[in-house]
Amino acid sequence: MPVLSTERAKDSIVLNISKGTITFYKYQLYNDFLSIRKETAAGKDVSLAILEKRIVAWDLTNEAGKKLPVTAENIGLLPMMDLNQLFKAIKENTDTEEDTKKEQSN
């Protein structure tokens, strides 16, 4: 019997400018969408809200070497080139319906 799970496929990239490694989910759950909708209605930037839900982990730190949590505020500190690279990687690595069918047939 099929099981619903919050476990999702992930992928990682190394950012060109900040050199941080970011791990992200390859797709969003509907509950993520609902949460993003609420957050943006409350004033949060939609792009940052999406990234906050998609990023699983990163190794970015502050100047004192303390690991930073993945928050919209901290994501907003990334250079634009890194953000563009991250959005491109997410777009290229997002599972499509065809990818899902291939995985299920294996």
C-alpha cells in the first residue's frame, strides 16, 4: 500500500561566490505551498519564503564562525549571483512527473 511521507529527494550544490554547500529538496509539498502563502500574506518576500522551505541544510557561518540557521533573513544575505545559481539548480533538479514515473518503475 502506498505511504505518504514527508521524506523527499534532495540534491546539493556549492555556491560560486560564498562557497557554501546548500542541500535542497527536489520538490515541494502542498503544505509548503500553504505555509508560503500565509507567510507572503504577512509580508515575507515570496522568493525568500520558497527558498526557506526548499533548503534542507547549508554550511554557511557568520563572521565569528557560528553556523547560521536557514531563515529568510539569512538567505537574503547571499550574493545575488549565488541566489541565481541556487534558483537555477532548483529549477534544473526539480523532479517532474516523468522523473517520478521512472523512479517508481525501478
